[in-house]
Amino acid sequence: MILKYFYDKRLAQASYLLGCAKTGEAIVIDPMRSIQDYLDVASAEGLRITHIGETHIHADFVSGARELADATGAMMYLSDMGDADWKYGYGNQSNVILVRDGDRFKVGNIELQVMWTPGHTLEHIAFLVTDTAASNEPIGVFTGDFIFVGDVGRPDLLEEAAGFVGTKIPGARMQFESIQKFKSLPDYLQLWPAHGAGSACGKALGGVPSTTLGYEKRVSPAFQFTERDAFVDWLLDGQPEAPRYFAQMKKVNKLGPALNHELPTPRHLDANALAALLRDGELVIDLRPAADFTRAHARGTLSIPATATMFSTYVGWFVDFAQSTYLLLSSPDQLADVLGDLRAIGVDNIPGYFTPEVIAAHSETLPVISADELRQRDNGGYAILDVRGKSEYCEGHIVGARNLFVGYLPQQMENVPKDMPIITQCASGYRSHIAASWLQAHGYAVTNLTDAQAIWSNTLITETCSPS
């Protein structure tokens, strides 16, 4: 048996290639949209990708199942469990096999058994793996978004991001029952989850790539509960803000994402095009470093520096998937990587891009301030907007600061004070920079606090609060 691990740091997402060395057949579990790494590794190992498995309809990235099937001719094994509203829309294709709880299939000498594990989503399944050439006992489980290292998948995404009201509590109850079912499995089983630290699919994911069921039984908080209601309260408490683009990902992955060769290639546009787009209210995202944007940028653009590993998740908060998105890059050489990052979360409608020479005719700066300079301002007359998540805010914030998570800005502009200048602030200056650029583009007088939390928390007066 050959097992290969793939990890995309941009989305904290893990996928796997499992192969039978004797027959040369292989399966890829939860593939990303960019498939070249799977093809390269399979070739290097002398394997043919003949099967593709998905644990559920993903909400945080565009599935690569259709892309990989198109490239290899592999069969897709997709869940047929759960509510009719969340069945795969392309499950009737000839290269799809719909699977249900208890189903088994083989990849060479490797047997995979389907286990229904609802909770994170209703259709969620896990794959129990047995290397029959070595033993009749299972070796491990691909747990998808069910069990992570030190955590379990959140059940509230459909309600928080997609507006499916009334789903999070039933989901949490199902998650409890799924965990009880897993408690009876052998402790030695290896667990291979679909996410690591930084994913919004849980609240406290560990940073190591895998774990064992026995270890999780001993240390994971989720396994310590014996009462369902107490588990539900714990699971729903303190979950991070659910990215708005998750609703779009559920829709795309349910219906079936477009193949990469079907997507348009963005055109290099000029300053006249930029002026026209900004005049019409189109979204133009400046991906240059924050310092470059601060010094000079085109008036009306949104800054989301691509210097951050997970920058695309912030793009996902601001894009309107029904509209076009335009990019401003540091250079044309950046385009291929950026397109890969953005297409991974379904930002496919990118007709064109710009490079820095277009800025001169529309230039303005973004004011910044340090914590020490802010401390010396004793006349008030401004509002501090803390754009971190609610739980971060309640752990400690500047006295008088108002909390509005950066990703909520497009829908909650009415909560931003209009009668005084704004100072934006976060933990590092990155999210507050994004927020400041958005507010400035919408006509606010705004300044960004650039110092990190370690500095402002020791320079300014802070307080805590209750997250409830």
C-alpha cells in the first residue's frame, strides 16, 4: 500500500493518494481543483489514478473530483447519503458511483468501506481502509471534515454561511452520534483528516497532519462528552466566523464545478479601462504588498495583499460571485499563481487584470498610525474599529473600540460610524489594512493602526468582554 499526503497551506486543506503497489491502481481522496501534483506523484510511483473519493460536498474550496476524472478517466465515488436537498447534482453521470453507508469497493488489493458520519454536513461519509494484502483488519480512516487532530468538524456552516436556518443544532446532535459510533472502533486506527490548523471548518484544529483514534479518545474534547446537550453547547460555542464564500462553494460543488479548460484567460487592461471600471462600481482588488498600496493606489480599489498565505479566503468575503472581479498585480508574472489561488475558491469570473503603471492617474495614499501615536491623541474625535473576530475581541481589545469583523463589512456598512474619522485595528495590521482600504474606497476618512497586538496591547488601555 502506498499513501501520499498533499497539503494546501492556502486553505489548510489535506488530500491523499492511496495506491496498490501490486496492481498499480490508486484513489485520490478529496482532491483540490489543481490536479497536477496528483498526476505527477502517481506517475513517479508507477500508479494509475482509477478512483476518486469525496467525503462530502465541500464548502471551503472547489472540488477537483470532476477535473481529475476528466484527466484520468477515473470513477468518482460520491456520497448518496443525507437529505435530498444536498445530493450531488451530477450523480447521474456515467463516471459517478453513488455510495451509501456500509458499501465497500476495492482499489487493487485495498478495500474501502463507506461509513456515514453526518454532523458537519448531512451527506458526510468517511472511508475505512483495509490493506487486504497485509491483513483483514483495517489500518485507518479518511475522516474528511468529521474528525480532525484535536477537534471535530463544525455543524453550523450551512446555517451561518448559506442561510439554512435551523440546521446547526440538528447537525451538532448528529455529530455527537457519529462520535459515539467511532468510539467502538479500534484505538490503533490511523485518522487522516481533510484539514489542519487555520481551517474555518473547526475551531481548534491541531497542526500535525494525522492522528490515531486512540489518541483522540484520550485528548480531544469532543470525545469526553457523554451527554448530547452538553456536547452540542460546547461544539457550537466559539466557532470562528463562517466565510461568506462557503455558500457559493456548496452550490458549485453540488452542481459540479467548471473544468479549468473552460475558464477564460484574463486580459491585461490599461488605465482607461481601470477608470471606467471604478466609475461603474466594479470590484478591483489590489494584490500588491500593503506597503505599496499605502504609498500609492488607485482610488476606489480594495487592497488584499497576496503576501499572506491565506489571502484568498479574504477575497472570498468581498467578491460577488454574480459579478466580475478584476485584479491589480505587482507584475504579469504573478497572474498564474494568483489565478490558481482564486479559482481554488471559485473566483472564476476574472475578465482582466492591471499592473502598477495604471495607478499614477488615480493615485492616493492610505493614512497609517502607530500605537504610540494613537496613545498621544487625547482629544478623541475618532472611532476605533476592531476588525478581528468576536472571540479575539473579547479576549482583549482597546478600550472604546467597536467590533466589526472585516469580512462582515460589505453587508454591515450601516454599523460603521459616519460622523467621525475611523481608525481600523486588528492583531497584525493585515485585516485592518483590508478594512481601511474598503472604507476609504467607500468615502470614509480612515487610518490604519499598523502595530501588531503585542505592541498595542502594551501601549494602549485594553479590556476584555464576554463573547455572548
